[in-house]
Amino acid sequence: MQPVDVTTLIAVSQELTQTWLPARLELVYQLDRYTIFLGLRTLEQKGWLTISWHPQAARIHLGSPPPRQPDTFTFSQQLQHQLTGLALIQLVAIDPWERVLDLQFARRPGDDPLWHLYLEIMGKYSNVVLVNHAGEIVTAAHQVSSQQSRLRPIQTGQPYQAPPPLTTAIPTLTESFQQWQNRLSLVPGAIDKLLLTCYRGLSSALVRQLLDQAQCPVNLSSDHLSTDQWQRLFTAWQAWLGIIESGAWEPGWRESGYTVLGWGITATTASISELLETYYGDYLQHQAWQNLRQHLQQKLQHLLGKLQSKARDFQTRLGTAAAAHTYLHQANLLNTYRHQWQPGLKNLTVTDFETNQPLTIPLDPERQISDNVESLYKRYKKLKRAEESIQPLLKATKQEIAYLSQVAAAVTQCDSYRDATDLETLEEIRDELIEQKYLSPPDYRRPLKPGLDFLRFTTPSGWDVLIGRNNRQNDHLTFRLASPYDLWFHTQEIPGSHVLLRLEAGMQPSDKDLQYVANLAAYYSQARHTSQVPVVYTDPKHVYKPKGMPPGLVIYKQETILWAYPSHVIFVH
């Protein structure tokens, strides 16, 4: 993860100043706990300025419009109340080498600023603070009490204090090579660490770029740098400062991370804002995917554990209820041989008329024979009632286990993050579990796209194969998209995805195509790591969903079984 450093902040500030200021603020929208959008309008254009104080991805850039969701955050409402209709006239750093930006708002361009919106990019201490013309804090994204920080509390009504100034040296173009080298070599150590500790405004990513540009190893000690390496590093140092002074930015992607200096780029971008939006948007989506996948796996594991324990308990009680026939049989025998009973008997041995073998029936010696018979009949009726009540409960529990196992298989199959569709797949699963009352809705949910991103493959003969990535997609694939000419595949009695082989009227797939699709169905199932998996296929018209059955679960008939081999699926993505 590459955080926004001073160089990137200077670059994006210059870009925004040149292309967007002055601009009228029309709307403030807060997306989540860490991100606000400012709707700006100039004479020629309108757009959205993204400001984030996320602990790992604090940033500012022009970005895509926010989703049309209700905004319930107090912070954005306070900003909306104070700043709407004013002009954003300046975007300046409070210190050239500090990661704190001052967004200044006035009634019109040329007037003195009435409000200051400070963006402090400081890792986990990042914040956004609104300050009036008198220097008092009106609101902040994150209030900091005096108990949390005696040095710099941030609370409404208190005077705003800038972060404590850095004490390290300021990089300048006027510093000579000898002065620069002496400062870095005063205390021997790794050159990358020395650059970070001796000068302000540098980041680990920038230091790596400087060393790459100078063709110097990252961890090389200052004692071991040759004269030529020192000179190349100083040349890169001055080139960096020259770019900052001239504003000759070249945003682009490196093999790892990004740069605004144009060094070692593998692909360029149209603007710095586009670069930052893509990089941090992808990072946050990847992080959200990881967190959501872990949350879903833990929740499903917990739910399945409870249901399996519940099913075992029902099975045990059913085993006990299975003795009901024994009590009925004993009661009938006792009733038949009641003439052999004598007072005080603890048991009575009779001939079982089903097996013709002697059978001993225990008795209560203090009760009459009719009472003993009645007692056995009561025990039979009680166990029979229990059996009749437990059977539907066990059936419902098994169906619930089958449904959640299907969901768990879908989560497991989403095992790596490639693009935003992977996050959307998990969000669809989460929303499904919320609808089924297994999860509570979060404070904020991104609106999902109306489209469905199935996994898509092509058979050796060129036929399309579609695979559902969750139960919503499975149901859509099977009951809405499938045509009468297609073939439907699924692992036999194993949770997995619905797979559809798209065919045209009158066409029949080859055995090679059928095996290819069966292998895919086995791979995208809970039996992915099994050597051989039974897979069924049938016409879509033979696949049904009984009323009340959860999403993704179906019954089928007139199926054909194939043995599939998940390990034969090599290039699945």
C-alpha cells in the first residue's frame, strides 16, 4: 500500500488549482465514515471532489459521482449547511512540506475566506476539520478529546492548531552536493533509512523511486556508496525537486504502485486524479472484499455448526422415538397374556407371537396389570407424537444446512480478488443472507449493479458456458436465462454453482464438450479438491424450485450422470 505523500499531494493540488479553481460548492455528500464528496461547478464544467481521511487511504482528487443513496451522516450535513453556495477559491498547503491542505471558501472569488476546510493526511490520525474565519473549530470528521491527545485536541469550539512542525531538514535545490552528502553520511546506515530520517517530505515509495532512478540498491549502507552512486543519487534528488518546482508532472503506473514523476512507468494516465481514484479505489475494494469474505466465512461456519448440532440432537431424539413400536408391541403382548399376571411381579415372560421366542416385559410390581398396559400405551403415544413433530423439524434443518452449505461453497469459490465484480458477488451473497434473516443489515450498503456478471467460458467446440457465482445468479441462470435448447449442469448432491451450456436449436454437444462443462461444474463446487466428482446434467425444463425453497436450491429429474475431474480445469479464469 502506497500512501499519499507530500509530492503526490503537491501534484494533485496543482492539478486541481489549474483546472477547477475557483469553483462553486453545490452539494456535500458523505459516502461512509471516511469519505465525503464535494459537488463543484465552474463556468465550463461540474464534477465531484473526493476527500478521504481513511487510515490507509487518505487522499484528495477529482472522482466519479457518489451513489444515489441517502446521506445520514451529521458531519456532511454540517458542511452542507455552512459551505453550500460558497466559492472554493484556494487549495494550499499550510506548509510546503506538510501533508495538510487548506481548502478556502469565500462568498466570491477575490474575497477573504470565510471558512477553512483542513485536510490532514497523517495515516491513522488523518482528519478533516472545518474552521471559521476566527480560527475556531466548527466541526470535525473525528473529534479528539484532551484525554486522547493532550498535545493537540480537536473539539468543536476550540481554536484550531496545526500539527506540530517537523524538525528535520527541508529539501532545497540550493543545497550543494557536498552539504547534502555530509548530512546523509554523518551517521552511517542504510541509505533509504537515512533519506527518510534526515529530510522531511519523503516517503518510502519516493525513496525507492529515487534509488531506482539512481540505480542504487535500496538497503545499501552509506559507507558503501561509490562516488558515482552518490552523484547519480544527487542528480535524481535534484530532478525530483525540479519537477516539484516546475510542475512538470507525469502520472503513471509502476510495476509496484504509482508515480507522479514519470520515473519507471509501465503505463500512463490522463490525470493525477484518475491515477489516485483508480489506485485507492482498487485498494479499498480489495480490502472490503477481504473483510467481507472473512466475515461471511466466519458467520456461515458458526451458523452451520449450530444447525449441524441441532440436526444431531433431532437424530438422537428420533432414535429414542424409534422405540415407540417396542412399547406398542409390549403393551399388546401384555394385554394378550394378562391372565398370567400375578400381583407383585416385576416382569412377565411371554411368547412373542411375531418371533415365537420368549420375551421378558418389565412391570411395575405396585401397579395392576391394566395400569402397566396403559403405561406402555402412553409411552408409545408420547414417542409417536415426538417422532411426528421432530421429522418436519429435522427436514427443515437439513434443508437449511443444504442452503447454507450452498452459500458457503459460493463464498469459498470466490477465493481471489481480480476486479470489482468479485466484491459485488460477495455483496450479493451478503444481501441474500440479510433477506433470509441470517445477517443484520450494515449501516451502509453500496447499491448493486442491475446486471449479473456470470463466469464465462467456451467449450472446445465454441459453445458458451455460463456459471453462477452466487445463489442470485444461480436462480437467474436456471429459471430466467436458460432456453429450452440449453443443458443444465450441477454436482450430484454436492453444493456448487449452477452451470449452463448454451446451445442452439437442433444442435447436440460433443462428448468432449460435455466433459469440459462437467469438469467446470465440479471445479466450481464444494468438491473442487476431490479427484473424481459425480455431475448431473439435464434439460432446464426438468429443473424445479418448490414453493418456499431458499435461493439456489432446486430439484431435478431425468438427469444423466458424468464423472468429472476438477483438476483438469487449468486455466479457469
